[in-house]
Amino acid sequence: MLPRTARLRKLVLMRMRLPELLRERGMTAYALAMGSEGRLTFSVVYRWMRAKGGFENLTRAQLEALCQVLGVGPGELFTKR
């Protein structure tokens, strides 16, 4: 039987396009965190960046902050794996 993390990875069908969106806008993870006015911490944004679009959970407030700061809708933030 596969370890739990390997099983969960197989279930993940979506990835966040955060690295690409930041690169397109010339933004850093720090700039995203600061632009969110405290709704996103640098450590959370950095963790998402290190995961190359992978994420385990995302709150509604985080989703709203990401969309507002990046100027995208939720559909533009995610892509299929």
C-alpha cells in the first residue's frame, strides 16, 4: 500500500498557477503577501511557491485575497494537473 502522502498526491487534480501568475506580473511572493494587506502571510505564500502550485487547503479568504491582488478570477488561478 502507498504511503498516505503518495495516495493524496494521486487524488489532486488541480494545481494553483501561482508561480506563473507572479512571474507574468513581475511580482515576488513577498509583494503578494504585502499586497494582500495581512490576509496572506509570507510563510503561506512561500509554501505555495515551493510546492510549485500544489496546495492542500485554501480558505475562502485566501482565495479572495489571491484573486484581488493578482487581478484574476478563481478560474484563472487554477489549472488541471
